[in-house]
Amino acid sequence: MSQGGLTQSLLRYCNQAAARHWLPATGGNLSVRIAADRCLITASGVDKASLTENDLVTVDLQGKVVAGPKPSAETLVHCALYGSDPAIQAVFHTHSVAATVLSRKVEGDTLWLEGFEMQKAIRGVTDHLAPLGIACFDNTQDMPALAEQIRSRYQAKPFVGGLLLKGHGLYAFGQSPEEAWRHLEGLEFLLQCEWELRR
């Protein structure tokens, strides 16, 4: 896909996620890879329901701005995922109620889901009865440290679909923007279902 096509795809998915109330109060950040060593990410503090191309930032995989305004504070998390796996082409971070609250209930470093047909929305999952583990990380304002934790864990044992920051939200990723969106939709649905069961 051309860079222009990737830009329009990113804007479209930002608007769709905002319409589903997954990006309240300018929260969340979405990105797409536009080159082996660069990504396009949403700027800091902008309403994702009304983004324009002027609200997107090009950064390298060290998080340095190449072009555009100030990027999201969590740019390094996106860069950690892109840097860990060249197959990852999009990273979408949301702040839904289900993801935020359920993640605080997780003890340990993995949320296990089992028995939901929607698990098969995640690449490589073919059996809804097989436990699906969602990697979880403690939230922190130290973005370089968090990025390194994610990078180290992914490189030791890659996880698919997404990850959770406790009390913060969901990061979904995929090998294309379309797959990242499918993972986002599927995981948001699964997290909502699991939260309803635990209430």
C-alpha cells in the first residue's frame, strides 16, 4: 500500500475507534509502518474523531520525529513492537472501559481467555477451547523502560494479537492495518465478554 493509502487507512481507523468510544478525552494512539525504519503515528493531545493529516507524525524507530508535530507520549511502545518484528505493520492503542478495568484484575503477566468463539479472530488461533494468553504489563510513566520490557518479552517469546497495560488499555497489532483492526475489534469484544463474566 502507498504511503498515501496508509495515511488514509490510519485516519479511517482512528475515526472508527473514536466512534466506538475506545479513545475518550484525546486518549489512545494509533500508528502504521510506512518504511522499514519509520512509522506514522497520531500526535499528542488530539481528538481522534476529527483527525487530519496535519495531526500525524512521522518518527523513526527510536521515536525521533522526522516530520510533523509532537507525537504521542507512548510512541516508544509502538517503536518497540515495530523494532521487535518487521512483520508488524500497524499498532492500535485504545482506552476502552473493559480493557482498562479488566487489566487491573489480572494477577501476574498474562490474562487467559478460553471458550469464546471470537478468539479465532486472532491470527493463528483455530480452536476456541485453546487458552489464549494476552500479555500484560504494569503501567508506568517511564516509557523507555516499558518499551524495553515489551521488546525483551516479545523477542523471548512473541505474542500475537495484542497486549494490555494494567489500568491503562489495549495495544492491538497486526501484519497489516486491516489485521490490526480485526485484532482490535476481536480483543475488545473478548475483553468485554470476560469483564461481564467477572462482574
